Amino acid sequence: MSSTDPATTSNDPAPADVPSPRNASDVPTAAAVPDPAEAATPAHEPDAAEVAEHAVALDMLLVDGALWPAVRMLPANAALRLAMELARHPGTTLRRVGELAEELGRIAVGSSEVAPAPKDRRFKDEAWRTNPVLRRLLQAYLAASETGAELVSKADLDWRDRERLTFALDNLVAAL
């Protein structure tokens, strides 16, 4: 046997499962270790209004999470509430639909001034301006989508229904 035993050599590194600090700053001190009693006490005592505000948000989150995701995303109930709201104010609804009909008449005869926004890249192609059929389709699309957006925005709905309907309308208009 040789006089140098590998297990007793001083140049061997420390075992892999025992971490060794590289310098004195790596060694944890008593100040760096949090006191469990201090961590358990809150910095301030919340007031009743703050607790109620968080409770409402948590309730909404839990109720929404319990519902089937597709049901939450479908605006069917919101659309029914919009229809009821439009039926409650038939004068406003009929006036806006009449304005749309007048604009569609101007579009049909070619005298409409409806145009896409200058930054709308979907209609940058020259054909949208030069082809009379495409120009009329574009103008009817813009007039109808503006009317739909206005009806939703003017309706007396809660914020959730308004957001759902605006989202659905935006997606519908973008898909056409």
C-alpha cells in the first residue's frame, strides 16, 4: 500500500452533499434569519373597509371560477340584458337604427362620406377606394360596426355586461 491514502489527503474537496461557504459573507448570521414570531404578525391591522373590498373581489373570483368557463365567456345573458335595455328605450334605439338606414341609403347611391381611419392597415389596398362594390361594402361595414358599438356603449348596463358585449362585438366585427 502506498503511504498516501486518498481518503486522508488534505487536497480532497469537501463531500458534495455538505455545502461549504466560500467566504465569510456566505455564512448566515443571526440577523439574517427571520424570527418566526415577527413574520406571523402583520405590519398593520386592516380596517373593515379594506377587508370588505378584498372579500368582494375574492367572492367574485371564486364564483367566476366555479362557473363553467364557456358559460362565463358567452355573452348570452349580457345580450339579453342589452336587448331588454334597448326595448326600454325604443325611441333612442329606433333613432339610431334609422340613422344607420339613412347612412346605408347614402352608401348605396355612392354619396356616403364614411371612411376608415387613416391608420387602419386592413384597408390600405387601393381596391378598397377604387372598386365601387368594395368601397360600399367597406362603408356599410364601418357604419354597422359603429352603430353596434354606440348602442352597447349608450345602454345602461353594468360594467361586466358592457365589457363582455364590447369584447364580443369587437371580435365579431374583426372576424367579418
